[in-house]
Amino acid sequence: MTWSRRLLSTLPAALAAPTVLAQGQWPSRPHVRARLCGQGAEVVAMEPAEQDRFFEAERKRWAQVVAQAGIKPD
């Protein structure tokens, strides 16, 4: 997951489409995938809308963990 994809989801689809397409292609290159996996990354391709749902679910999940643990910012 890249944060740049998250930022692209805030743009009109026609404007973001070329960059989204290019970003979706680079992880499928064997040398890129091998390097990312070698660093412990999990390579997953998602459409912008799917990625938005993932980030929202993660935000909710971790907000619950933080609340249950009573974690407060310094």
C-alpha cells in the first residue's frame, strides 16, 4: 500500500487514472516484487475504492485497540 494511492483517491477519477494505472503495474515486476518481499512487505494490488475501504477498516480497528488500551497522546 502506498500513501500516494490514498492521496490519489481524493482526486477526480479521470485525473488520477493514469497514475493509478502506472502504480498498479510496478509491483508486478519480478525484481520490484522480490525486493519488496525481501523487506517484509506484502504486495497487494487494490483499486482506489477498495483501498479506501481497507484504510477505513484499519482506522476503525486501530482506534478501537487504542481506546480499549486507554492510550493517550503525550
